[in-house]
Amino acid sequence: TTQVEACNLSKEEYAAHVKEKLNSYPDKETAQENLRIIRLKSGEKSIDFIIDLIKKHINKGFRPDLVMLDYFECIKLTGPSTMSKWDKEALIMRRIEAAANELNIAFWVSVQGNRDSISAELVTMDKAGGSLGKIQIGHIIMSITRSLEDIADNIATIAILKNRAGSSGRVIDGVIFNNGTCTI
């Protein structure tokens, strides 16, 4: 099943699809014990809802090391009505940063690129979609660039654009990158 086909499945069909994939995974017991995949409707859930959901899992005994949000633009924008869309995006990113500190969990937040990123050989921070504020708040900024040939070959170029805890400016070509199997 391709990713596009998987996205067109109902919630129940998608869950069955994921379970089928997990059953054929060589280390499925470890994955089932340590992985939670939660699919939410795009644009309908706020960051506060997501943080509360994480806290519920922690209270039930499952403490994640990493929470991946795929992707930022799917989070419902919240904030005062007088606040601009860009300011709301920065506010949400600050809320994610605060939750990471409070819960001692790493967050990996995917952000869509802007129009200029589509044909770029290297996606830089100025090619992120939406507010630059959310990029400025991020602790580590990594970009993933793929040409049509790269997509066909399941490879990508990854660049570390910002790293508050170490070095940045590194570009790595030819990284194995397969969306279908979540292999990087």
C-alpha cells in the first residue's frame, strides 16, 4: 500500500493497515511495546489537546522519549483573535518548547516548506513555510531535500541548519530516506 492509499483509509482501516505492517516487522514486540501511533484529524486539534493526550499516556504508564508531530501546519491555530497567524504559530512553537521541558520529552516537529523550497537543491531556514518565528524557536533545525530522482531512489539530502547544542552547517547527501517504511 502506498502512503497516498493509506491516507485515504478510514481510521479503522488505517489501524488495521498499521497492525499488518507491524506484524511483518522483524522486531515487532519491541515496536509494539515502545511505539504509539495516533492519527488525529488535520487542523482540528490544538497543541493543548495534543499535550493533554501525551499526559494521559504518561499517566497510563507509557512515557515517550520522542513525540513526532507530522506536521506543524496540521495543528489548529489558537490564540487571541487580535494575534496574527504568524504570531499564533510562534506561540504554538513556544508551547511545544515548554511541554518538552515540562515533560522531559523531545519533540520532532515537521514543518512544510514554502513555494521556493519545492525546486531548491538545498532547503534553508528562509524556505520554511509560515512564520520565521517558529524556526527561530526551534533548538535543532534540519532540512530534508529530495529531487524526483531522489524520491525514486529513496534517498535525500539532509542539512543541519541550526543546532543549539552543537555544530551546524553540515550537509549530508545520499541519506537513505524511505517514507513508505519510515526508514532514515
